[in-house]
Amino acid sequence: LAKTTQPISMDSYEGQEVNITCSHNNIATNDYITWYQQFPSQGPRFIIQGYKTKVTNEVASLFIPADRKSSTLSLPRVSLSDTAVYYCLVGAGPNNAGNMLTFGGGTRLMVKP
Amino acid sequence: GAVVSQHPSWVICKSGTSVKIECRSLDFQATTMFWYRQFPKQSLMLMATSNEGSKATYEQGVEKDKFLINHASLTLSTLTVTSAHPEDSSFYICSARDLWAASHTDTQYFGPGTRLTVL
């Protein structure tokens, strides 16, 4: 499984756009990129998943360059409730049975008023 | 959306006792469930992969005789921490893969976690 590298922590202010970049130099051809959010004492919550280019949903956007060796999670106009740890994971995609997830260190985002 | 529950949400036990944690997929079937352990301020560490009707696959360094996993049905997996010791105190999280959602992006759903404290 491809290893991921993320910044340990980031600070932001309410209303700002936050971009968290993840490096995954050894990503395999059939690997997808998935981001999860985790609040203290809770299980991770799925945010977004993509394979290439750009994916957008109601909470975030995911930008993936052509070489797929990195990805950037973009959170528009963050609020205090977005303070959490964000994990970038790389692995087999939705059509691969028995897929397991290997969590890296994650990025601890602190949103300040 | 798909929901995974865990029971209990927290448990305190004495050293040497055994504790069972249940993981249930409430509105979908899961042939595969995963068990993770998370220590304070650390990331999730995969302990084992639980497959319905077969033996679990344990990650390197995880004692299979200490952490007993049973996946008796498509909606239930249990993790039993046998002869628990204070160093087993941790946050245990399960996840389940939706059998029929192979074409969906979010096919793995996480439970809320179980906080185990061993005195």
C-alpha cells in the first residue's frame, strides 16, 4: 500500500479556504485517493474520494494532478466545527473487494474564530 | 446512508478480565469488517480483517489469541480482548464494507468507536 505524507497540523480562521496537501509518490495505477475526517473520540467520516483530476461534493473538493503523486483536499469557508484530524488514504478503489485502509499520521486542523 | 454501530461505546474493566466489543452494520450487509485501534493523539492502526464465515486475518504484531475476532453473520463482528491489561486501554474502531455498494465511492463505513479502559 502506498505511503502518504501530510502536514502534521494546520491553523486557519473561520471563513477561510483551507487546502491540505498529501504526498503519495508510490501510488499504484489502480489506487484511489480517499479523505476522511475524524473528531475526537469518534470514528472517521468519509469526506471525498477520487482517482484523477478534480472531484467536488457538497463539503469539499479534491484536486489530483496528472501524475497522481499528490492530492489536495480543499475545504471552502471553514467554520469552527471543521476543527478535526483529516486523513489522506491511498488504496484499492471501490470495485476491489476486501479493501483495507492504512491510515497515515493525518493533519490536525485547528480553525480559530 | 450506511450506519455502523458499536457496543458498548465505553467500558471500564479490571486487569485480567475479558471484554467483548460488538460491531454491527445496521442497514447493509458486510462480508468484510475491519478492526482498528487508536491511542491518544495517534492515527488508527489496523489490527485485523474480519471475514464472514472464515478466520480473521491479523496484522503483524497483533496477537490473535489475545484479540479474538468472530464474524458470524453479514451484519455482526465481535472483538474480544482476552485477559485485558492496562496497556490494552485504547479506542477501538470497526469499519464495514458494504457488500452491494461496490460501484459507490464510499464503500467502507466506520463505527463510532469503543473506549476501553483497563484498570
